Amino acid sequence: MADSDTTATVSDVIVERLLEWGVDRIFGYSGDGINGFFAALQRSERGPEFVQARHEENAALMAVGHAKYTGGVGVVTSTQGPGAVHLLNGLYDAKLDHVPVIAIVGQQTASVLGSGYMQEINLSTLFADVASFVQVVATPEQIPMVVDRAFRSALSTRSPAVVILPHDVQIADAPEHEHTHGVVLTSAGFETGRMLPSAEQLEDAARLLASGSKVALLVGQGAKGANEEVVAIAEKLGAGITTSLLGKPHVDESLPFSTGVMGHLGTTASAHLMDNCDTLLIVGSSDPWTEFYPKPGQARAVQVDLDAGRIGDRYPVEVGLVGDAAATLRALVKLLPEASDTSWREEVEGHVRDWHEINELRAHVEVQGVNPELVVRTLSERIPDDAQVALDIGSVVYWYARQLRLPAGVPAHLSSTLASMGCGMPYGIAGKLAHPERPMIVLAGDGGTQMTGVAELITLSKMWMRWNDPRFVLCVLNNRDLAEVSWEQRENERAPRFAASQALPDFRYSSYGELLGLKGILVDSPEQLGRAWDEALSADRPVVLEVITDPSTPLLPPFPAGGEKLEGMHDAIAQEGESGERANALLDEYAEHERTDR
């Protein structure tokens, strides 16, 4: 708050209210449209801390990352006009992955709005689709009510909320609220209850699940904190477990009946599970890969979700259980009989063993440079138990989904539903700031790194010396290609790689890291990998670990879907001439791994 010699402003009241809501960090970028708010931040002796990103989009992604790594609310701020527009990508990431983010956005002085003034944009219209709550603060008396409503909306809907502050309101004197008509007095704070389905619904679900002989569990991010309950249900039913991409950190993949991630970038063991189950229990997942769900009519389904609007939105369900995942599963498991027939579980575990063999074979396939699967597999063998992981978008997500086994309690986050390239470094910085005592590992391709990572390494270089534990590794898989796009073009369009679109300029990321005062490590042969990871994970400063990988490493969907795609992919690659010969040979080798009887 302002000192005794300074009249408190609306912005001072906002800063004080943010502290009452538990905000300890705000991400953003300055501009004259938000300067009144920044002046109040500077006056505040108690925070929140301000983190300057290199671009408002990155700041918004940092706010999303903060929300994901802390379970709290991310806060981002920007100026009017272009600054506001730049926020949209990060806010859509929050909306589509269902996390609460507050955006505090500057605006021109109210008296000029509607005149076509410099940097004037109709911000209410701009944010109408992305946010659950959008409000222009027209008078000082609306504060702190608008801030409180923004937080409650973001938390209750798990989505962005936007507070728009004209400059004259930011610097106006703090209001003195009277107890009179037209004045709404509110307080900070948000309470949640533990929601449970009715006893009748639980009994219906138990009967349906007990009637199945081949039960599968699909586990998503909504099962966070329910790992023990998920395993207990699977044990009772003799079921196999697969996860969505967001659900991967919430299931112990060392379990013999854990088939790994489902979907296009998932495992063949998971594809078998979903193709052959007769009963499906969906827990906290709305995974979009619907073609990898059981075929319509194949499986009877029960779904557990905290959001009633999610029940039945990906697969037809007979029983919907609206409630907290852990509490609901604890109540449900008491009603389930022990499965007596173990043949389905044995079949599932056999396919899991087969997949582990395939995974190891693929990681050791010889390629030009380093096999990207081996990069992630080598990390999996030495990842610290207290690590945090951030993923950028691209082919690296396939290798994460298939090759990285996360220790219990290690969070891993990415822009999943929006799938926005460039999320990796902003997420990584936010996660490290939230938990500076834990090492952060960012896995990224060269595409996402060129989008935002190069810039945000500057941000990292400014702040790492404040951390008692400086371990932060950006691992860049440098294949000089937008490899996921290239392989999608071959698979989905039966068209050859379009070099003008997908080829990337070569850049020495490790040397750039050294230029910024970080440690750079360059790896161009598989023999260097183990030592490089050990060095990176024990360094006395953040590390840019650059690995030269092969863009011809196939992104083959799990079989049987992958087998159906082979002919078209081969035809597309054949059109590339000599440059595609290695990709075709590797594609054949990958397919042979799937066909081999074990």
C-alpha cells in the first residue's frame, strides 16, 4: 500500500487485494497503458514479485505454467493494444487445459474510448471468447469487487478471467466505500467442497464394472492425487490402466498393468487395451484422440469427473459419477468384488512387456547423429526424484510419452489441448520460480526453442543466481526440421516433406547459452549422452544441452493404426527422392519391431 505521505490509488487497492488472494508472483511486460498499476507494484513492500518476460505471450504462458505447477492461480499483466493482443495465446492455453489465470490489462483513459485513439482496441470483445469473466473497471468504487469476482470465476470455472483497467481509473484515489445502495462489498477467498455421487449412482457404476471381463481404466489429469485409488480399482477389477497425455504423471508406469499413454503418440500396449476391452472406466480425462477409444458399442463405460459437463463428451457412458476423483474411487472400490478370472490381466501385462521391448529396440536404432528416443530414455534412467519437467510441443512429446518414466511425485506439464509450440521455456521458468529448490528439466525441439526459448533464455540468465539450487536444463533436440509437421504431412496428406515450410535454420543453442553466462553442452554421438546428462543435472548453473538428432526418426502411430498408415507414408516419402531414403528405411525398421512375435 502507499506510504503515509502518498494518497492510495485504485492500483494500490488492487495490489493489496492480490496479496489477500495469495498472489506472490505476477508475470508480464510493461507499457504506458498499465503504468499506474506498475507504480503501485513498485510501492508495495510486500510484493507480489514481478517477473518480466521477453514478450506478453510468454508471460501469459508463464502464468499458465505457474497455475499448473502450484495448483493456484496464475496472474499476468500487460499494457493496452498490442500488449493485450499478445496475451491471447497463453490465455487460450489456460482455457483449453482448464487452469485459472487472471489477466490485468491496461486500457486508454476512459474519456478517449470510442475515438479510435492510439492503441485503442475493444478489449471486452477481444477477450470475450477466451475468458469466463471480462470486466472493464469504469469507476474506482468497483474495486476490489471486480478483482474478487475475477478470482472466483477463474477458480470455479478453471479458466481465464480478465480485468481491464483504463489508465485514469488506475491512478484515481482509492475509493471510500459507503454502506449504501449501488455499492457492492466483497471479500477475498474461495472455498471448495468435496463432491460425491449418490449411493445409487455408485452402486450402478459398481454393477456395470463388475459385469465386465476385460476392464480398462483411462486416467487423465483429473485423477491428480488419486493414484492409490486408481491402482486399488484396477487391482479389484483385474484391469489395465492407460492414461491421457496429461494423466501420465498421475499413474506409476512401472506397474506391470500400466500400458502408458494412449492416442496417436501413445503406446501399442495402450492401443491393444482400448481395442479389446469390454468395459471402460474414465477418470478425469477428456482426451481428444477419440479414434483410439474403444469402437462404438464395443465397451460399456463409467465416467468420473468433477465437471458434470464433461460426462459423455468423448465416449458414450452409461453411468456418470460427478465428484472428486479420489473420494469417488474410494467409495466405489468398497462396492466392487474381487475379479476371479486373471486371463485379461495376464494378456494386458504380456502386451506391456512386449511394448517395453519395442521401446528399448527403438531407442537403440542407429540413425544419423543421435536417436531422439535414446536422449529421453537416457534421461529416464537418471532423472532426479525431486525433478520437475516441462515439455515443448513437437516430436519431443512422442519421446516423452513413450520413453520417459516419471518418478512418483514428479510433475510434467505442457500445452496439451492448444498444443502451442513455444510453451516449454515459459513453463520451465514458472515451475522453477514456484519451486526453486527442485531441478527443472525442459524438453524441447528446435522449432519451439526458436519461437520463444531463445528469448526466454535471456530471462533465465537474469534470475538464476538468486536460486540456492541452480539446476535448470533446457534439452534441445536439434534436428533442423519441424519433424512432427513433416511426419504428419506424410501420414495424413500422403504428401512429401515440404522443405521450404519445415526446414529450420541451424543454430548453435549450446554456444548461445554460453554467451548468456549459462553452461552449454553439445552432443552429436550417442556415446556422449550419459555423461552429458550427468554433467547437466549436477551443474552449478543452468545448462543448455543441445543434442544433434535425426529428423528421419519415424513418428509412427501405435499399431494397429500405425500399420494402416504405412503404405501412404511410404508413398509420400518416395516422392522425396534420395533425401527420403533414410526415413523410409527407418520406417520399415520401426514397423518390423511391431510385427515381430514375442
